Amino acid sequence: MNDITISIQDKTYRSGHLDDRQHQAIADLQLGVGRNEFVCLLGPSGCGKTTLLNMIAGLDSHYQGHIRIGSQAATAKIGYVFQNPRLLPWYTVRQNIEVVFAQTPPAALIDALLADMQLSDVQQVYPERLSLGMQRRVAIIRAFAINPDILLMDEPFVSLDAPSARQVRNLLYSLWQQRPHTVLFVSHDLREAIALADRLIFLSPPPMRIISDIPVNIPRELRNDEAQIEAFREHLLSQHPAINGLL
Amino acid sequence: MLTGIFKFNHTTITLLSLLVLLGIWQLAASVANSLTLPYPAHVAQVFWQATQSGELPYHLGVTLLRLLVSFSIAMVLGCAIGVMLGKNKTLDAFFDNWLVIFLNIPALVTIILCYVWFGLAESAAILAVVINKLPNVIVTIREGTRALDKDLLEMAESYRFERKKTFVHVIWPQLHPFVMAATRSGLALIWKIILVVELLGRSNGMGYQLHLFFQLFDVASLLAYTFAFVAVIQLIEWLLLRPLDRKALRWRR
């Protein structure tokens, strides 16, 4: 039984250029995601990955097809980690997390998440005083905190230097293992995707469709092992040479 | 060594500069030796008498009340219309022409027309001030609304913020600098217009009094009232606007 079912027949938008041509972003896309599954979407830049996430998040409803999340589609709770952290600069780290709750924010949970993401010391600091890596971690906490039906992550480690990206990635992975959620994670970094995901979905340039759907069978405890990741990657690329041209 | 001598703190410099201004005035008065340029001491005495008699506080109070009422109406209306025009391109394209016209009508014309059409009444006076101020507020808030961060609005939408919550937590903090700008420029503008409004059609308030002093050639009273006026404006800046700014902008780097 899928937790999330995505079935898009057509997603077209105006280019916004002078010629005002219609661009088809998604032609036909069928995707099911299981409960607490971590799925990585990989594809060339501009293939419409962000558009797809926005559609799932309910920010974009101009498409033909349907997206079902859990049992209730319209009221589903979405935790969205955007490409930019999108924190409210006039609120502190803690206020930024608290503000997304409709009711009283759960203090104990927020304390625990801040500790997990190693941000307890800066919870009263304004986001603009933090590094990008720390801001990204706040955005990840914000998404986890509401206990969402689905977590959407749009390249949350992009433009971080390699050590920071790895640090945030490891923190995210251990957070997700402690608090499993259904995740759709957009990336264009194959190693990152292999280290995190249960499944890799490779997407074509627009109009977007699924090229291949590959399970990652590396055991959870070996996800930190660079050699394992590299071996899987080599094997994958030799089996599916088409992927090489995509990324 | 010279820089050492001139290293005063801010308060000292302020005091010194005001003292120098006072000195120049004193000097000019003694040179002119005329009733039309009274000595500072004389003006201070007139100020004290007018305050004691209650005349100055009464007229200043009346003007301040008019200011408060017309300013509040203009700000509330201006913010609402400004946000609307900033969000809706069609409405904006339609009303932009009106705005340009209203922005360019001289204040005096609006005042005269309001008195001609609605009579020499309090409501006509308030209306004249509001009409003069409103287009400025609308234009400023419209700019602020256009500059709203779409990323943050999307964030609010995906986390299912209700309209009110979005306004309080996401939109208002971004509009705040624009509202403050409209407040500052608005106060400066209204101060000036309200005196003309009173001069032309009211029988109390600062403008009325200034007109009276002009007819009597009473420069000492004129200056005394002016200083009271300037002092009140500065007090509003120090006690109200600056603390508001500080509170709202403490998150900035």
C-alpha cells in the first residue's frame, strides 16, 4: 500500500518569454511512495523537480492529474525544506520553528530536535547571524517538527562546502532514522542520493518522465562508508549508462 | 592635540550647537534692534506666559488632535489600499492614474475645495488633510507590498498558515520599514498642511493663532508657538518612532 500516490497526466506552463509559448513540464508521471520510504529524485537541472515538489506541497495546482497523500489529500501536513532555508529573519531560530505550529508548540520535541541537530546553543539567535549550513539545519528541524505526512526536500545541501554538506547530511540521516518519515528528496548529486535513499528515481529532461527506478540495497549501518557508496555508484553507472548523461 | 580638544561626546555637541544658534540669534536681535526680531529671552517670557494662561497648550492640543485623527485615517486607509494595489495588477493599473493626479494637486487647492464643498467645518478640515496625505501612504505601502518576498509567502502557504497568521508573521514585518517611512514623511507633511487648513478655515489651533499673530505683527508669540511646535515633533520622534524602529529592527545584522 502506497502512502503517497502521484499521477500527473499533464503539467504545462507559459514560458514567460515574449513568444509566450506553452512549455510542457511533465507529460506523464506515475509514482508511488511507501510509508516511511526515503526516495531520491535525480535529474538534470531544469527538468521540473522543484515544480513537482511545489505541486505536491499544494503551492501549484494548475495541472491535470491527482496527488494523494495518506488518506486525506487536502489536509495533509507538509514539511518542506526549500533550496534556500526560507527562515523568517525577524524571528530567532526557536521562534522560526515554533511559528509553524497551529497550536501550542511542543517545547520538549523542539528541544530534542535542536539537540539532535546540534543547534541548542543558538536557538535564541537570529538566522542571518548563522552560517548557511546552520540555517539549513533549522529549516530541516522546522520540517520534522510538525510531524508531517510527507517531507519534501529540494536540494537542501546545495552550495554548502563538502564538509558542511556531509555534516548536515549525516545529521539528517540520523534524525530520519530516529523519526522515520516519508521523504521525497531532490538531488543532482548521485553519491549524496545513494548515501541517503531507499530508492533512486531518475528523471528525464522536460517533459519529465521516469527513466529508471532503482532500489538502494546498502544496509543502513554502512551508509557512512565511502567505499560502499562508490562501489554502488560504479555498478549503477555500468548497468545504466543512460544515467551518466543525465547528471 | 587638536583632535583631542574637539573630541566631545554627542550630548555636548548638541548642547553646544544649540547654544551657538541662540548666540547668533541674540547677536542678530541686538544688531537689528527691532520689534520684528525679539530677543530670545523675550520669546521665552512670552512662551511662559502663553503656557501659564493655557492658551498655547489649548491651541497646540487642538492641532495635535486634528493631526492624530487625520493621520490615523490616512494611515489605515492608505495601508489597506496600498496592500490591495500592490497585490492586484489590474486594480493597480486602473488607480495608478488617479494616484498620479492626486499626488500632483497642490495641497492648497484640496483645502480650498474641501471648504467650498463641505463648508468651514471640522470634518472638511480633516478630510482636506487626509486627501493630501493618502496618496503618499498608498504609494509607499504599494512599493512595500510589491517587494514582499515570494519565497517566504510560499513557505507560509506550504506550512498551511492561515491568512491572519501569514499577515502577522510574514507580511507585516516586511511592510514595517515602509509603514515607518510613510509615518515619518506623513507627519512632516501633515504638520505643514494642517497649519494652512487651520489658517484658512478654523477658529482655533496653531494655524489660526499664527495667522492672528501675523495680523498683529506679534513676532515674539509667533516664535514662541513655533518652538513649542518643533519641540513636540522632536518628542514624537524620540519617544515614539525611534523606540518602534529599534524594537522592530533588532534582528538586522
